Amino acid sequence: MHNTVKIGNDLFYVGASDRRIALFESAFPVPRGVSYNSYLLTDEKTVLFDTVDRSVSTQFFENVRFALGGRKLDYLVVQHMEPDHSATFSALLSAYPEATVVATKKTASMLSHYFSYPEEKVLAVGEGDTLSVGKRTLRFVLAPMVHWPEVMFTYIPEEEILFTADAFGTFGALGGGVFADERFEAEFLPDARRYYFNIVGKYGVQVQNVLKKAAGLKISLVCPLHGPVWRENFGWFLQKYDLWSRYVPEERGVAVFYASVYGHTQNAAEIVATALAGEGVPVKVYDVSVTDVSELLSEAFRYSHLVFASTTYNNGIFVNMDNFLRDLAAHGLRGRKYALIENGSWSPQAGTLMRGILGSMKDMTELGEGVTILSAADGAAREKLLSLAEEIAADFRG
Ligand code: FEO
């Protein structure tokens, strides 16, 4: 049965949420599910903004049919053709064969890699192009690499509505209300941060470019393809995006990440964390073998100071720490202060190897010279850990 929400004049939310999905993009745990948003505008012409993932297709088609109220569909605007938004593209065109597809040439080409469809149905649009649909105008704003190369936003100047594709999206299913002001900061912010850094975070420059374009627009309603719709206090979220896309730490504090097999490296990490907390420094501690790497990555981007502690394993960095550090490098972490702790019962070398990965990242500064532990952190090793904590605390205060 249909389940739509009227979110503006002649504008309906027709998307749906999936709470059974375990891994978004087969990689990111989504215990709170995810929503696939789609919007229908019923002006003199009817316009659908994107389709949805196959997992919610039944609900989606019931919603579209209801919101159309017996009218035909005139336009399908494809702002982002990644399959979580286009898996139902062919089925939509079969159900509404009269619809014209509004998309960039790049989108049309990429759609043809996935689907066989009549390309003469495409109305190609580009940066700044407009399409009148009655009382309203659609103006198209290209947003390449936020998150794929073909992405575009759509702006409706008459009502100051911006459709933003993946940008300003978040993990997390919707429940009842669809508006961010209903509960965003308490419920969605950690998932929004994790979504941003894992999905879009590599493309900070491109996000900055599109934020500059958006800065010139009056915006009253923001409609992303995942997560809640923004009608209030969007500036607060925009500020987060600005910080995130400039790689500026959102919070001053220390995130301690450790990889420990028998608990000794954990103990070393906890000694540093306890000393930092005793100095009044905000600190969080993560076991990289327990916390999912998507959350570790999000927290590393969040904080100003990072500590990595790893046992040596197979003459290398412990596997989960190695994976985490390479993920950080792949996502372009930069501009952080970091400190290293290595452990090894006969040939410790995780520190040197971790330094090699972190040193390849932009604007990274190591504090101290690293602490080496030969199994248990007692005696001199403990003193060195306390000295390292003091050095981090001094930098934090300075
Ligand atoms: Fe939600 Fe890049 O797809």
C-alpha cells in the first residue's frame, strides 16, 4: 500500500527504507538501515527525481502511482545513476513509457552501460540549463564526483528547493517523519559523518566546488537521495560539510586506535589514553579488530590527534590495523597529528611500517618518535608511553 509524504507544494516523497540490508555497497554495515529517496513533483508536467534500489521497488511503484493520481509521468530526472538509485530505471520506463529521461550526456551514456533503453528518450541537459514544467523551472547544476562523475543537482528557484543527489545524504532508515529537524543531530549525525567520509570523503575538492555553486542559491528545502529532507537549520549541516570536505578536524581531541592479540598492546594504548584523559584531553579508544573499519575511518577524520598502536604480525602490521591505515590513505586523510606505538615479542617493526603509510599522506605530523614495547609495557616502556602522552597533551594544549 502507498506510503507517501507531502513535503512541499505539489511535491511528494515517494522513496522507501530498507532495514534488512546488512552491508551498503557490500562494504558498509548499516544496522539502522538506509533509505532510497525519490521525489515526485506534480506541476503542469509531472516530474520524478530519480528511482530507487530494487530492494524497495514494490513500495516505490505504489507510491509513484498514488502520487501521480492517475496522471502520466512526463519526466524522469536522473541525477545520479549508481544502481542504488537506478536499479528500477528500466521498470519505471516500462511502467511509464511516455516519460522523457532528463539527464546529462554522461549520465545517458553510463545508463547504457547498465540498461538497454531507447536513448532517443533522453533530453540532454548541462550546467545551468533550465526546463519549465509549468509554474516551476528546473535548473541543473553539475556536481561531478559527488559521488560519481555524472552527478547533477536540480534547483527549483521559484520555491528554493535543491535536490542534491548523494550529497547531504546519510545512512539510516527513515521512520515516520522525513524531515531532518525531527531528530537529525541525535539520531543521524554519526551515520551522516560515516556516510560522508566513506562514500564521498575522497572527493573533498569536488564537494567544495559544488558548495561554492550552492552558496549562491537561496535554499529552503534540501532533498538528498538518502536520509532526511532539510527544511530548517540547513546551515548547521552545511557547515559540517564544509569542514569535512576541507579535511579540517570536526573536533579537537585524540582518537586512539589499537590492534592487540593478547592484550598487551591494548594495555599500552590504554595507558596513553588514561594519561591523556588525566590531562583533561578528550580521548576515545577503539579496538580495530572490533569496530568496523567504516566507523574507524569516520572517527579518524573527526579528530585532530590520532594514536595508532599495533602489534607486529607476520613481520608486518597486524592485519586489521594494516587494512584501516590503507583505507585512510585511500580516502585521502590529511592534516592530522599522530603518534605511534609498536609491539613485538622478538622483532617489532609495526611502527616503521605504519610510519611509512601515514608518512605518504598529505600534511601529517608525527608527535614523538614512537614507543616500542617488547610484549608487556612495563618499566621503561611504561615511562616512554607516559612521555608520549605528555607530548600529545602539550601539542593539544598548544
Ligand atoms: Fe547513493 Fe552514489 O549512490
